[in-house]
Amino acid sequence: MKRIFVDYKKCLACKACETACAIEHHPGHSLLAALGDQKTQVNVRVLGIEHEAFPLSCRHCEPAECLNACPSGAITCDPETGAVLLNPALCKACAMCAMVCPFDAISFKHTHRAPYDRDVAYKCDLCNDRIKEGGTPACVEACHSGALIYAEYDATRTNRATKSLRTYLLGVEGMPPLLELFRELRRKEFARRSGGV
Amino acid sequence: MRVVTVGTGMAAAEFVQRLRLDGFDGEIVMCSDEDFAPYSPCVIPFYLAGEPLETVYWKGKDFYDQYRVTARLGDSVVEVDAERRLVRTAAGRSETYDRLFYATGARSWYPRPDWLETTGVFGFKTLTDMVAIDRYVREQGITKAVVFGGGFIGVDAALALWHRGLEITLVHRNTRLLSQMTDEDGGQFATRKLAEKTGINIRLKTTVEEISASNGQLASVRFSDGSSMETAMLIVSIGVSPNSEPLRGDDKGVPSDPQMLADAGIYTAGDVAVTRHAVTGASGIYATYPNAMQQARIAARHLLHNDGAFSGSVNTNVLKKHIDFPIVSAGSFSGEAVTWQDGDIWRRVYLQDGKINGYIIIGDTRMSGYIYQLYLSRKRVDQTILKTLSAPRHDSYYRSMLGLGGSAMAMA
């Protein structure tokens, strides 16, 4: 089974992943429809941490703490893809899942998929429909710098996976020279803005 | 082998599902005093708030068929005869077993059981309660209600009926709502914010002393401060007691060992089971779904494979239903308090020997999973915890993983 891995040093914080995710999960399937729509659902969030950036989303743990904590049967695991899925029709937004998620990967909102007039939990669905048809998740497809990679997942890492993000981080092999330059500039800019040298 | 469950609640349903998914082919009988497929008590208040009844059956309405279960419903088990390996019901039936799974949960505790004879007075614990309340509200056109008891269930009841559009008065004996899952400061903050956000009339340090009826229907309630209120509906939710009498002869719960055995051939789990706390080691009833689920899985695994041990319960809980204002807590509220507040968000961690002893997070679920993992991991966090609580982007975990800022220690 495959998972989304992160080579965060290659993340340019361009947010193409966020945009692609929003379009993929919007009923209008277009940027124009998703823009400015309060119900737009974005399952990946680019977190800026000092001079680094990190695309944050559900890691589809096995076993998944959120699934084990959900008292409404809303969270299931697709045995074919390993995707941990959240069914908004059963979700009561009780937050038991968010209370135990080590990755802060579950949020609440009145999305387009919320069937009742209130918020539901939402999270990354690994673009399960796409990957079942042999495709890749929308965020990975949109990432031009190689920071997001959809790759085979080593089952021996599984046990640690629920507890540690490290499992999902990739090395910095093959960092293109221009990217190194970009990182250097970003580091300096961050230092300048935060009053450092 | 013949397996009998006393109870069809979440623990029993998880146990039976695990047995079947793991290949158990013997006969399974499930007994309950109610008439429903296994349902989720966490979900049932949403039925009152107007959401479909079907969503309460969290493992499917066809559970008994799907898992080849003989269901003995609408007849409560009154006695477990461990010597002869059988259970007896109120209607005089008996079921023999090779293995018993005793997960009867808890029931509402009423200060005045006679109040329930008055039309318009309800408990708030079972699907039977919810169906009765829903029908009463619809048929009588109820627009206001008094909820007596401001613990988890009472607040859940008040919010569900508020969600439905009723005018609610919530009466609570303590100085704050949710007194078990909060400390004084956190509880008062949560109480104030809930009142602001919902308009629910919260009356603290008050109890319902007496009720009066007219033609058998509730007409008004009298409070401990002497005042009265006209109302045709009263929810009594001041506490629960475990249904342990048929097995133990008292209502103090069912002590269990790490295999979830209460006695030879008798497993227990869920809101009736006395277990040890995973962090403190203290024995108690830790009545939340994740505990019940883990306990049921341990029991099923032990029954089939004779291995596995329960690592202990955790008293973590969250109330975020019907309103986007979560209240999360775990552990015990003693030690050195580290507090951070900003607007609607209030966070406090109690430290002992530098480790998290307990925590309360109000107004926002962000970072609550990270704090939960720090709590369970028993790592020292005293140098970093304030920075973690106050991090405006809730990025402490990611910072630590990226080796930036050192605002929090990495988890193993």
C-alpha cells in the first residue's frame, strides 16, 4: 500500500497542494467555484515554521487512533488502499478523533459534504477514488518541487507510524541547486524579518 | 462453544464483531432489556436534535443478522449463576453459556425514582429515553425544559434540546458545569462561555427539590433556593450507577483482571467494568468509548487466542456536540498548573515531576492530540509546555520534528 511522504526541505510553500485539494473535493471541481466558498474543504495545510514549510495532512495510520476513538462508526479503513476515511453522514463532530490524533490532522467545518446543518470532522481521504483508479492524490500531482511523494509504504514502519512523523519524512537526496539557492534566500529573509543577522 | 453477552451496548457489539471477524463460529446470544440493535450512546442525543435514527446504529441496524447473533431483547438479565454457567432473566428465561461477556453498562441514578411516574419527567441515558423524549416534545409541542444535572450527560442533554430549539434551564448542584472533567477555573470558564454562546439559563449551586403535577403531567418544578418554574418537561441527569448487581450483588462495578476476566469464564468491559488507569494505576470505572472498545477487543482476543493484556484505561474525554466549542480533558488536576488563555481558548496543563499529570483544553481541539500523546508518553515537558500551549499556529509538534525552535520535545 502507498502513502504520501514528505520531503519538506523541497517544499516551496507555493500551496499548489492546497489549491488542488480544494478543487478535487469541491462539488464544482473548479478553482472558481472553490474560491471564496466558506464550505470549501482543504484537507492539506502548508504550515510555515520559521524558514521551513511543511504540508500537513492525515498520515493514514495503521492502527489509526482516530478510528479506534470514533463512537459513531464514521471512520473506517479501506482494506484495499489503507486509506482512513471519514463518512460525514455518520459524523457527529464529537471530536473524539481530534482529541487523540497525534498529527493535528482533523478539523471541523460545515463543508459541502456535511448533510445536516452543522459542522463535521474532515480530513485527508488520500484521494481514495483517484488512487483506486490507479491515479495519485491531487496534492501529490500538483506538487512541482518534489516535496510530496506518493510511494510504497514499508509495513515494518507501521508500528512507529502512529506515533511519529519521522516515518513519513524523506531525506534530502537529489536537492536541485536552484532549490538550495531558494532555501538559502528564504533562510536569510526569515532571519532578516525576525531581526536576526 | 456458546458465548452469551449480557448487554448489547458498544462493548458487547465490539466484542461480538471481533469474535466473528476473527473466525469464531460458535453460537452467540446477546441479551438486553432494550429492544434495539446495538446503538451508540454518544450519538443518540442527535436523534433528539433532529438527525435520522438510523445513524445511532453505528455498526449497522442489521447487526444481529450480519454477525449471526441470537438476540434476546426486551428482557433484562437479573442473575448470573456462575456455578451452573447460566443467566436468568426477569421474564424467567435462562441462557446457558460456556463464556459470558458481562457488559451491562450503567443506568441513570435518580434521587427520587417516583418522579418518573409523572408524565414529562425523563432520564437521559438510553435510546428508549430518547424515543420517549422525542415523542413527548412532538406530541405536546414542548418549547421549554429543565435539565437537572450539569455533568457530561446533563450538558449533552441541554445542548441537544437547545439544538432542537427548546428554551433550556440547566440546574446544577456544583459551582461549575462538567465538574468531573474540569477544575474550578476551567469549569467556570467553560460554564460562562457555554451560557454566552447558547443562551441556556444555567443555575449553579441549585438543585430541583420538588415537582408538581397536574392530571399526572408535570406542571412545575421547585428549586432549592425556593423559587419555582413552570415547565412540562424535566430531564434528570445527575448521575449514573453501574449495572453490576446481577453479577456482583452490588452497584460498585465489576472488578477485572488484565485479560478483562471478572471470574472464571466471565469477561467484562465498558461502563460496568472496574479497570486500572494506564497512567496512575488507580482502579475505577473509566466510562468512555475508546476504553470500552479496547477492553472488548482484549476480551475477544483472550477468548480466542488465550493471549493479550489490557494496558489500562485513560480518562480522556471531550464534549463537543451540538456546538463548536470543545472541552477536552484527561488525567488528574493536581500539581503545578501552567495556564494559557486567549479569547475563547483556555488551556491548562498540570505538571508533576515535569510530566503531564492532567490537562484541560477548552474552545479549540487543535493540539489536543499532541498533548494527549505527551501525557501518555510520560516525557518531561516542563521546559517547553508553556510555549507549546501558547504557540499561535499550534505547530509545536511539527517544530520539534523539524528540529526548529525547540519548543517541544520530540516524541519517540
